[in-house]
Amino acid sequence: MRSINSTIAVETNEKQRLFDLTSCVQQKVDSAGIQNGVVGIYSQHTTAAIFISESQAALTHDIMEFFTDAVSENYPYRHNSPEFSDCDRKNAASHLRALLLGQSVLIPVVEGKPMLGQFQSVLFAEFDGPRQRALHVQILGD
């Protein structure tokens, strides 16, 4: 069994945005030459997330609106208060939004292809941009 490690760099220019990484993940699997195994993608950030969903413009808009409504920016979070925290970004809502989704996905690779369903895509959610983000990709298999 081989293990191939690489990085996907994402430059974000907005406070919140979704990125479809499916083609990047496929390129990583192609370049690794792994035919059967797994590919894991891990966000090394606590205010961003990786998840699997459909990448359709109306739905991705709805997803971001959902998180804006579900986790208010205006709540008096302790993380945003100088009395309780040393965080200058006042980004508690971003942490909580990412917490709901998680920082990693693991996808089987069969015959050189990530086994995603017909409407599934690998999505990266930026909740605290603009930032430079690094996503770790590890591919295990033969």
C-alpha cells in the first residue's frame, strides 16, 4: 500500500463562500496513480470546513444562507469579547459554522476514481475570509 500526501491551496476573497473541489481531488488521485484505496481531504483551519453535497448554484446559495441564519453574527459570543478572548477577528460565528460541518471527508477510490454519487461534490466552505487556506490530501492504496 502506498501513501501519497499533497496540498490543495485555496485563496478566498470573501467572508463566506463555497468552492467545489471535486476536480482538484480527481487531479490529486490521477497524479497519485492509486487505483483502489481512499482519499482523505482535511481542512487545517477551524473557521472553514470540508463536506460533500450537490454543487448547484441555487443550493450552494441556500447552504450559505442557512448557516448565516442558523449561526448569528450578532450574538454576544465570549470569543468575540476582549474581556474573555484574545481573538482580534471576532469570528466566533465562523468557528461555530465550521463546527457544524467538520474538517474532513474520506472517499473510497475505485478504479482510479473517487466514488462520489451522481450529484455529490467535494465542497470547501470558507466562513472567515479573506484568507489563504491549505487543505491536506492523503491518498492511500494500490
